[in-house]
Amino acid sequence: VKIGQQIATIAATQNARIESLNLSTVEAIPDDADAIFLAGSEVDLEERHIAMFESYWSKHQGGLLIFLNPTVNTPNLNAFIRARGVAPQDDRVLSVASIPGMAIKKTFDVPVALIPGSPITRNLAGLNLQLQGQTQSLEVFTDNDLLEAKKIHPLTLLVAGSRFWGETDYQEET
């Protein structure tokens, strides 16, 4: 099951709904939006889109749920989220399987666990999630005075399975 479908299912259990929004056809994020969910954009956001996100953020300070596509260069989106305490890393989360007599194989489908104790994940205990395809590590600035002054509180919500790590030489053949 794709992560977007998983999120839609989770949202439905929380009496929330997800609606599509084509940023190219609107002038602003709707005022009744409680959160923005951006699922693996295939292109970087244009400056106009970033301005819409900035306006929404300053007016509503709603939630942001952004899944990055690590195979796409997104400097505008990366700068937007970095200013809010999350920095994408130049790596790929993976594991390596080694079976005697066979070639070593990289595994990119990452089982993840929800961090317990967060007000965001408290009702999702026991949920099994897997990030499919290539993913990248994120540095989350949880103790940053500048962000605190702006009332921005980034949280780590997911952690990769114990056999997985952020590999910086991900383009090398194994």
C-alpha cells in the first residue's frame, strides 16, 4: 500500500479528510485547511508556491506533512522546510542483505516505527508502516532557540528499522 493511501486511511480514522489541491490553479491555500500534506513531489515548488506556503504558515501555523522524493532536486522545498527545523540529508536509507553464495543486495524498502509519546502519534500505536522505494534521512532540529522563538516545534515521528542506516555512497554498486 502506498504511503499516501496509508495516510488517507489514518486520517479517516481521526475524522479528517484529505483533499487534493493543484497549486497551479489556486492563488492561496484554502483558509479551512488545517494542514498541508505534500506527497513526494516530482518537481520543485515554484517561488509562487513557496509564497503560498509561507502565507499559509504565517496565518494559520497549521500542520505540515511533507514526504520528500529524494530522487528529485528540490532546493526551494528543502529551504522552506529547513527554515522550519528539518534538513534533508544527501543519503539513502538502506540495508544490505548478504546470503552466502549470492550477490550482496541493497534493500531500500524501510520498515519504520512511530516514536511513542508524541501527541501526533499517540493514537497510532502498533501501526505497521513501511517506506517503499528510496528514502533519505532527515535531521530534525528539536532543540533550537531560533525555532522556539518562532514557536516552531519540529518533532521526530518515525525511526527506521534497526538494520537500516543513511548511506552517503548510495550510488555505488554493491
